[in-house]
Amino acid sequence: MITHMSCDDLTALMTSDSLFAVFDVRERGEFNQGQIPNVTSLPRSQIEFRIAELVPNREVPIALYDEGGERARLAADTLVRLGYESVSVLTGGLTEWRREGRAIVSGVNVPIKAFGEKVHHESDVPDISPEELKDLLDGSIKPIIVDVRTPEEYGRFCIPGGSNIPGGDLILWAEELRQKPTVIVNCAGRTRSIIGTAALRRLGLTNVRALRNGTMGWVLAGFELETKPGRQTPAAPPAGREAAMALALRIAEEEDIPTISPRQVLNVMADSNAGVTYFIDVRSEHEYEAGHMAGSINVPGGQAVQRADDFVAVRNARIIFISNQSSRAVIAAYWYRQMGFPNVYVLQGGLDAWTESGAKLIGGAPVNEPLGIQAANETVRYIDSEALNRRITDSSVLVLDVGTSLDCEAAHVPGAKWISRGWLEIRIPPHISDRDQPIVVTCSDGRQSTFAARTLTEIDYADVSVLDGGVRAWSAAGLPTQNGLEACLVEPNDVVLSPSVRGNKEDMQRYLDWELKLQK
């Protein structure tokens, strides 16, 4: 059932102790420009792909909003179609929220970034300027530079000589780093540097400092980054792993972090009335794929903290952190409790204890089949690449690309026009008044385009097909692609790239100024 709620109703829900989720269903770029505090970004085009993971219990109340237009209602229709039982739309959306003078924040992952600035201020986390670091690097006793970003981010560029130890793995290296004269922790900007440094200091290290403003601060100071470093982080030393367990046990005891046994976890999994539990495996992607608990999601520790609002959508839910022997899980739980999450646990003994109890692990990458994809498959027609290539010279055929703007910019079927699927019902009719117009819908792999084709059929377009296998299949058939975004039916604001990736110095400075203001 879909209902409507006022701003007062939404405020009451968001301050309650009940289970609930609030989603901003606009594009990620719109969300970045301004949003209601402490909500989760879930653009319409991602609902079928992410909702089962974000809200695993379909009885949990869900509130949706957009700017005050049609997208929230359309998103609500999708959720009801997928079996969600309690869906509400904010009357007047963000426009009404603003009109009533209620709080608005801008940016992505605002809660953790504000928390990071609070940690920096209240814990007096020591840092070092880019100029000071450059002097150390030019000296005889060089510091150890620890880059706590993801391997993917590190692989693009790093501080010269930096080594990649993702933030969630720092506890495994604490004893090794304790022996070094100076350790500098960096990320792209501020938050992960601050949290990583604070974590090592909480583990007893006194020789560690955060690089002020990370790689962006380094670039703004006029220094060059090392591009495409080929270094791989070695496995943490066995002695470091043993020490990590002792450190984790001490932290868990001092911070009163609760554990949950494998048997209790099995009981939770079997209890249909257990509410919502997130099982978050904080190990690396390759460790997770080697063997993990069924039903768990993989969010390596640093990202689990950095992007908590992207993965834990149901407020007041139970969160159980998982790692091999629980040391990395303890650190993630420590930070979540510091951030104010009320029901945080660690799997006692980690996956080692899980398997020793007789419980099984499953291997491989998670299979992310969107909800409703099979039903959508049955309602649309497909066209293969060769057949589309023969038809593409027919000027009456319109090719629509509904994948991400980044994917479309990188490669699309020649002549395709891009539109975000979130705008389809609203923007397509004014552009295509002839409901008999032949339309072929594409995306990178054919899944988004399947949902889009069903939507177009439901709003009475009579000749709609899906490129089977998407642009990947088109390329695999040896057919040419185009790049760029010359033909867009809506503004391409579905992706928000870090200023560190864009490389624009003015954007970097604005971003850093914004982060600094979060502590006020």
C-alpha cells in the first residue's frame, strides 16, 4: 500500500526507535547538491538492483522523496510491485521540506565525513602538511606512507612511494607499523586519513600522522602524484595477525563491544520475526570470494565506515560484522558504535569459529540478480546485435541507452541517445510523441534496458525491443561503438566523481573547504 506523509510525519519516523528506511530517489548528482540529513541515496534506476540488499525485510516501512515531482510516486509503484508492503511518499518532497525551513545538507556520505571532522577536532588527531611530508621524503630517514583507499583508487595514483593498506586492514599491520619511525596515513581527502590515523592511535601507535587533505592537498601544494603504481600490498605478516587478535580483544573489552556466537547467528537467520540484520563481511573482495557466509554482503572495512549510509539503509537494524578471526570486524564495530549505530555486534571468533561450528561457507562472487528481472524478461522483445546493425541505417529506429552516463560516454551503439531510466516516463513522451516509433533500448549488459523496455511498453509505445546482451554483446560481435555524450535527453548527473578523480584544482579546493565546514 502507498500512503503519503507530511514533513512532520517523516521527522517523527526518523527520530523513532523503530525499523524504517528513507530513500532519496533522485539522481546521485541531485542528491549531492542537497538532501534531507541521514537518508540513503537510491536513484530510481537502482531500485531493482539494490533494494533486496538494502531492505531485506519487505514489511519494513519505507519513505521516499524526490524534489516534489513524479519520481517518488513512480518509485513507490516499483516497490509495491516488488512486494514491499509499507511505502510512503513525502508530500511536496524536498521542495516542501525546504519551504518549511527544515535542515538540508549537501554532498555524499555526509554523516561519516561530518563524523570524521568531529574525530579530528575532539581527539586532536595529529596531521602533517604536504610541504612537511615533502621535506621528510627528501631527507635521509624516509617515512612510511600508508594509503588507506581501495586498491582500485590506489591503482590510479598515490603519493610517491606510498603503499596500499586499505583502512579496514590497518589492525593487521599495527605491530609492523609500530616499529617504524614515522607513519603517514593518506586518502584522497580527509576522512579516511583521519579515521585511519585515529584507529592506529587507538591501537597504541604514537608514530602516526594523517596527511592533511590527502592526495588533493598534495596536488594543491604543487607536488606531483605517482600514477599507476604497480606495487601490490603483501599479505599481512603472521605475527601481525596474531597481535591483531590480542589488540582486538582488548578493544572489544574496553569498549564493551558485544559478540554473537555462530549458533546465535543461525538462530537469527532462522527467525522470520527477527527484524532486519545486516551481515557485513569486512574482508577484501578476493577473501570474500574465496569463502563467505551465505547472506552476507562484502564491504571491506574502510568502505564500511566511509560509506555506512550507502549500505545500512534500515535504521535501528542489527549489524553483525564478520572477518576471519574477528580482529577487523572489531574495528568496524568500534567505529559504528562511535557513530551512534545502536545494535552492533561482532561474529565471535569470526569465520574460523563459524566453520569450526559446522556451518558452511560458499564461494564465488555474489550473484546480483535484480528483483523482478525474470518477470520483466517475459514482457519484452529482444533483438540481437547483427539484426540491430542491419536496422540501424533505418532513420526511423531510435536507439536509447539507459545505462550509466559513464558507461555510455565510454562506449555506446552509434547514434544512441542517452537517458537515465529514472526519467523515462517523464521525459520520453515529450521527445517521442509517436507511440509507434520503433525503439531499441540498450545499456551495458541488457538488464537496465529490459526494465526500461517494459516501462515504455506500459506507457503505450508499441514497437520496443531490447538489445540482447547490451553494448557488451554488440562489442563482442565486432561491431563499432561511439564514445562521448553528445546526444542526451536529460542532464547526465547520475554519477558523482570525486574531485581527486576529476583532477580539477578548483573542485578539489571547494571540496576540502566543504569537508572542513562539516565540523561546525
